[in-house]
Amino acid sequence: MSDSSSILVVDDDQRNREMLAEALSDSGFKVDIACDGVEALSKINQVTYDALLSDIRMAPLSGLELLDSVRKIRPEMPIVLLTAFGSVDTAIQAMKQGAFDYITKPINLDELVLTMKRAVEHRRLIDENRTLQRAFSERPRVASLIGQSKKMVEVFKLVGKVSRSRTAILIQGESGTGKELIARAIHDNSLRATHRFVAVNCSAIPDSLLESELFGHTKGSFTGAHTMRCGLLEEASGVTFFLDEVGDLTPAGQAKLLRVLQQGEIRRVGSNDSVKVDLRIIAASRRNLGDLVLTGRFREDLLYRLNTVTIFLPPLRERPEDIPLLAEFFLALYGDQKEVPVTSFSSTAIQALLAYSWPGNVRELEHVVERAVALASHAILSVDDLPPEVLYKNRRGEDRADMPPGTLKALQKEQVLRMLESTHGNKERTARLLGISRRTLYRLLERYGIGKIRDSVESDVQGTIGS
């Protein structure tokens, strides 16, 4: 959380208002208060807050009316509502109108602080993603290169180091990890950035046509070659040429590519004449080219030429800390396309995304978020909006045998067990990480028969405030 994170607290009950403000101030927030909705609107028109916390039942302006007004003047400000148990239906309606979250009374202060931290972080991500989209407005696909994990930070550093050189680069990684995006990022930061970026996927072109497509052919060099034709490499002289799935090149194609790298020239199929080309070639492969060399399917001398610098893209399952960040980015990308914008994920939805193995990597995550947004009928995406394969596969990609289709009980149970294990049985920390109160955690433990509960439930109500 940033030191400058500010929250406006609105409640017409002075005692509650002061207790809420004190709890948030103690957690590092800058807090401003308003005694009713009218005062709150006046302050919001003058000051930009990172989040708003408001009671629903107020006069003369209710929390729902305040929500409506704030959404018009500060549409990106996360709004968290406080509601008594009997008015949950009203709160749910407010969520559909664009509230970030709601908290029921009596209020658990730990849960309150956690919710407001998520709200502020959500606002930060929205601002960060908008900045990225503006920065890459002419190259929107590169904006998807988001990551804060150590592995991805190292990739970004390497991209910065090699972009302005002419060094041959090999990008290796599973399908969907973003190999072409990395190649585009290298091009966009290179001396050839003002020229075209030409991409060819070797696996998408039939073997019989691949050499002809890349290197061109002379008239009569093969059946159907009625005229002379320049290949893509010749046409792309002077630009960056991205050769995806280079491991699928035929032996003859590999020999000709080696000539391009060694001498800067190509020969058309059926010709003995050389044509000079000026190319910066970036190659990529989902398969380990070293393994292909050992089996005789790839030239060792070509591999040496291609991998002067090799960039390894980690699969998404090896950088789970990037999953929430990427999910929030894609949500910001697609969420605004709805009539009622989809603004955030529930904590259980994020946990489900973290538990999945993502065999399709970042590309699959984007499709899952886009699909969930398209089907969602509310402002917050829940586990119900996620496809079955995400819910019923673990991080190893195995089916969850104890989870019958159509229920979320096993998903909840597995997540509680996993979190308890990671906190070594510390229930207070487990509840905090799950984004629920300790009282709710105890109910789940009892429901699923997970161990014996030795702590007194009465301790849960300490530090709470009434309605």
C-alpha cells in the first residue's frame, strides 16, 4: 500500500465514524471523514481519494444515493459499503451499480482493513494499466507484458540490454507465454523501431511451402512455380524478422537460414544466385532446440548462430505472483466493455486462479478473464463465473477427485486446507489471507470437519463494532 493512500469515511454515527477512521489510520491510511453524504460529495468534488468507505443508512443522502452520485463524478474510485445484516439484498444491488465491495455489521476491523487495502490496490492497478495502455497506444499488444515476479523482471532487464544491438536472439518458452510479445518489445526498443515487424510462424506453413515462402523461388523450380517470387525474408530486408517455431524448419530450410545469419544473403529455391538482405532475426521455439540437436532434427551450427542470447520465458505456473496482476490487467481491459462495468474479483475467484496450473499460460488466462466478463451479470467476478477446467484442476493439472461438478464445497475445503498448511495452523493469519473473518473460518472448519477448534469463538468478536 502506498504511503499516500487516502480514504474518505462517511457515517452519520459519530462513534462508528471515529472508530472506523482510527482503525484505518492505525493501518497506515490517510483518512478524511464526512458526517453525511452531502458533506462527502462536497469533499469528493475538491479532493481525489483512493477509496471511499460509506454506511448505507444515512440521511439526508443515503449510501446508495451517494454511490450513484460518486460513480458519475469519480467512476474509478472504489466504493465499499457498510450494511446491517438485514440489508444485504440492498448491498448486492449496490454491487450491481458499481460498488467495489460491502461489509456487514458487526464489523470485524481486520476484515475492514483488508478490504480497504484491496480497494486501494485495485485503484492502483487500474491507474497503472491505464498508464501502460497510453504508453503503448500504438503497440497495444506489448502492454500485456506485465509481471512483478523475479523471473519476469530478469526477462525485462535482458530485453532492455539486447534491444539496441544486432545480436541474434532465441526466445524459448511454452505456448502462450508471450514469445512474440517479447520479440515485439525488443523490436519496439531497437534502432529499427520505426520499421515494420514481420512475424512468421513456421508451424503454420505446410512443409512443402515453407522454404518457398521464406526464401522465394524461381520460375519452374517446382510444380506450380509459374513465375519468379521473392520470399518473405527478401521482402522484409531492413526490418526485424521474427521466426516463430524455428524448430519446425526443414533441413534444407535450416541450411538456408544458416546462410542468412552467416553471410546476410538468401538464395531462392531453384536458384544459385545470392541476394543480399539486411535483417535482424529473432527466433523462437516452444521446444528445446538442444534436445532436437541431440536427436538429429536440428543443426547444431544453426543453434549456435541463433542463441547468441537466449531468453527463457517461464510458464505461468512458475510465477504465480503474477497471476493476480495479469488477471486485474485483463479485467481492466475487458471489464469496461460491459454496460455495467465489471470491476474486481472476489477473493475466492483469485484463489481459484492461483490454484490452477494454466497449461495455456498467459494466453489462456486472458481468454478465461474475457469469457468470465462476457458472462458476468454483476460487478465482481466470483468462482461461479470461471470455467469448469479452472475450478476442477489443481496446480499440477490433475483432476480434483473430491470435487463433484456443480459444487464449490471441495474448492473451498481445499483452499482452507492449503492456507492452514501454509500458516502452520495459525487460524488468525489463515483468515486474514483468505479475506474472511475468524468467525467465518471457524464455521468452515466445523462444516468440513477440519481438526478440532480449540480457540474460543468469543475471541472473534473482540475488536468489532456494532451497527
